[in-house]
Amino acid sequence: MSQAQKKAFRSIGHHLTPVVMVSENGISEGVLGELERALSDHELIKVKLALPERDDRAAMLEELVKASGAELVQTIGKMALLYRRNPQANPKLSNVQRYEGHHGRH
């Protein structure tokens, strides 16, 4: 992922609401299922890590990234922005394609 891409993704991510929430209960099948669906549909998603300890959040995030094959774009406090390209994503659902369509490619 290039710096320019990261920058663009961060500005998109700014407006997103978290679609997946992870709590102290850890990463359940349900959470992984949600994550999988969200990444397939939206490509770029915001995840909320509802854990008080920073180290715990980092460890959990690492697990999520490994499990989903997504790339970490950025973390801000308890929020993380994940990206996984899906060439078959519905342009109406994909946060990336919607953004690129909206802003046009120069």
C-alpha cells in the first residue's frame, strides 16, 4: 500500500462509523464472520477495539489482521482502519470505490 493510498484511505476512514466491535471477550467466530463480511462488502472498514489496555488492543488487532488477511491502515486510540481489496466488491457498498467514484480519478 503506497503512502498516497494510505492517505486517501485515512481521509475516507475519517467519515466511517465502526462496523465491527471487539470487546474483552476476544475474537469469536461471530466477530470473525462480521469482519469477513464487512471487508468483502466495504473493503475499507473501521473496527472498534473496546479494551482499556493499549497492549491488549495491539495484540487483538494483530490477530484480526492475521485472521482476515487485511492490511492495517492506521490506528487512532480504540479505532483501527483495515483494508482488504476485493475486486468483486459491489461499488455501491465499497467505501473505496464509492469514494474514488465520488472524487474522480485525476
